[in-house]
Amino acid sequence: MKSTTLAALAAVILPVLSTGAMAGPIERACMPSERGGNRALCPCIQGAADVTLSRSDQRRAAKFFSDPERAHQTWISQSAADDAFWDRYKTFGETAKASCSG
């Protein structure tokens, strides 16, 4: 009886969790963006972020969706930390392109 109740509860809760509550910062930023809004593409891009960027880097990169000038400022920065981030961000972009272009 308990296992049937748990299975029914999981069948209701898991789809809800997998839609928005479990989305990472990149996916959440991608969905409302001009370039995003694609229910297949945005989770794929998030998957690429999950394997190439730390959570902190993901939060930073997510801001680029709403403020592309921020990405440009990071790219032209002379800071060693920004250069290191940009290298990781380029790897993320290459991974996303290879994984998500169809």
C-alpha cells in the first residue's frame, strides 16, 4: 500500500520538479530571452553548463542573457580572473554548440 502511494505521489511531483524547480541558472535565463524560449534547447544548454561551469560561473554567465554588454566587458577585461572565467565560458559555448545544435 505504501509503495503504491509513493509511486502515485512521485508520478505527480517529479514532472513538476523537472520543469522549473530543477532548472539551473542558465536554463532559467535562456527561457525568457530573445535567443531562448525553446523548451528543448534551453535544458540542453543548461546540461552543457552543468558539465563545464561551476554554479558560480553559471550564475555569472546567466546574466549575459539579459545584459550582453556584461559579456563584452568580461571579454575585454584585463583581469586574470575574468580571463580565466572567459576561458571556461568559451569551453561551455563550444560544448553547448556541439551538444545542442541540431
